Amino acid sequence: MKSSLLVILFSCFGIQIISAQELYVFSEPASTMPAKSFGVKYTGKFIEQETDGRYLISSRHMLETQLGVSKKLMFHPSVTLSDMYTNSATRFESMGLYLKYRFLSIDEVHKHFRVALYAKGIVSKNELNFDELTVDGDHTALQAGFIFTQLIHKLAVSSTIGLTEVINKERWEKYSGPRKFSYQNVTYSFSAGYLLLPRQYKGFNQTNLNVYCEFLGGAGLDRRTGYFDMAPALQLIINSNSKVNLGYRFQLSGNAYRMSSSSLQFSYERTFLNAFKRKL
């Protein structure tokens, strides 16, 4: 009886331990954060770049707030700071807004299937310099698509398909020659997460260890460029409200001109439940 009440309680708050392994490191699941909740997140991305024959470490730092409007809708405003496109100190780079709406849920005991629509817009100070199109701060762009997530006990798998459109004045200028970079890109991902520890759940104060393996790719629609990456990662969940992520992403194949074919990513996230007493 006690264990049944715990499962019901965590289901209501959206933090049940069996679904922890769908909190992916390099992608988003179809699940949304709890209603009336608030979160803060820091993400650091680190890459190696060659400049004047020297290899230097460049970084991007994303500061993000997360708002759970309802059990189906959430927003993520964000800003980035980076030295990736400059030879000087870290500077303000971009600001963005991410939206996710979960419109389908088929929930069972220790099992669920969910589908969500997502969209993100970003305004960046950087010009388009690479074939890889992102909404991380590299350039001004819009991205939208669908997320499909299936949870079965301790294993969660998820897939994302989206379209990225670069917003650049040069895109609409009359020019008869070949394009230097792509302006349209299909992005996709396949992610799997497994709850490794604890072996037996006793309470929400237990620290959880999740392991992930994600595959992420992109393909140009107006130019024949593409890439396909693999990204293993580890995640600690502390007190069911804090997450520490560490992952390494590297290219398996592709011909796209990219800033870097590999990166190290670290992030910390803290969620505050029932942060808004009034109904949003």
C-alpha cells in the first residue's frame, strides 16, 4: 500500500523515479515539466578549435530558465555567452525561446508513450559560417518539430525530427552563383536512457545514476551536406529536483563543414515545484 501511494504521489508531481532516465542530456523528451514549476539550468559546451596553427579550447555558456505553464505546456527563455566566434574574451552571443507542447499521452503503470510539438527561435550576433545549422547560438534561426518518447520500466527511448530555417538577409538576396552554406536543414535524433542506480527504489531522496546513448544528425535541404553524431552521457539526479549531466559528442560520419566535430558538455539543472501558487 505504501509503495502504491509513493508511485501515485510522484506521478502527480511529474518526477516519478522510473521516468528519470528520459531526462536526456543532448535532446529533450516529449514529457513536460510539472505545472506551476520553475527551473534554472546552466549548460557549458567546450570544443577544440585551430587558430593560426594553434589548438585552443573555446566554450559556450547557456543560462536558461524553465517555466511549467501547465502539465502540457512549458517555456524555456535563454541567453548564451561565448568566445567561439571571437579571438577575444567571452561575450554576449544570443537569446532564445524554446516552447514544448505535449498533445498525446498514453500512460500505464511503469510505462508511457508521449508525443510533443516543439519550437525554438534564437537571435544571434553571429553570421552564418558553417553548414551545421543549430539553435544553440551559432546564428539567427527558427526550428520546429516533433518528439516521440516511449518509457518501459527502466528504459526510455525517444526520437526527434525537426526543420531548421536560418534567418539571414543574404538568403533572400538575388544571387545566381552557388550557395556557400545551407539555409535549410532537417535535424533528427534517437536517444536511449537507462536507470542504472538505485537497483531498488526506497525514496525520492536517493541519488539516481542514469546512462545515455544518443545519436544526433542533420541534413541540408538546399545543399547536399550532412553529419551523424554519437553522444554517450552520464547523469546524476539528486533529491529528485537537481540534475548533473556530463556527455561527449563526436562525429561518426558526414561531409558538412562544422566548427568542430566533437564537443564536451556539462550542465546543472535545478527544478522548484509549485513555485507559482496561482494557476497560470
